[in-house]
Amino acid sequence: MGKADHATPRSAAPERSGGDDDLSDVELVVRRARAGDLTENEAFEDIERIILRRDPMDFYRKSWA
């Protein structure tokens, strides 16, 4: 049987720490992706998580057209 890497989170998006500095959280994700610690898809998922942690309903109600 092969060994598996069990439950190793690769997310760079910190959980809500009470800070309002989402830009530095996104910058952290970008730095980790450029360093090769995250795949492109993982980076996009983390950035989406950072965006949606404020108010997901407000995000989807905005008109982006």
C-alpha cells in the first residue's frame, strides 16, 4: 500500500483573524503560488475564499456588468 499525505491543508488563505487587511492575505496567496507552494487552482480558490468571507450574499448581489 502506498503512503498518502493525509489532511495536509495547502491553503494560504488564513482564517478570519479579525483583521480587515484582505489585500495582504491575497498577496500572501500570490507569493505562495509564485514560489510553487500552491497550484493555480488552489490560489484561485484561496482568493475566492478571502473575497467571500466578508459577506457572500453582498458579493453575489453586486452588478459586475
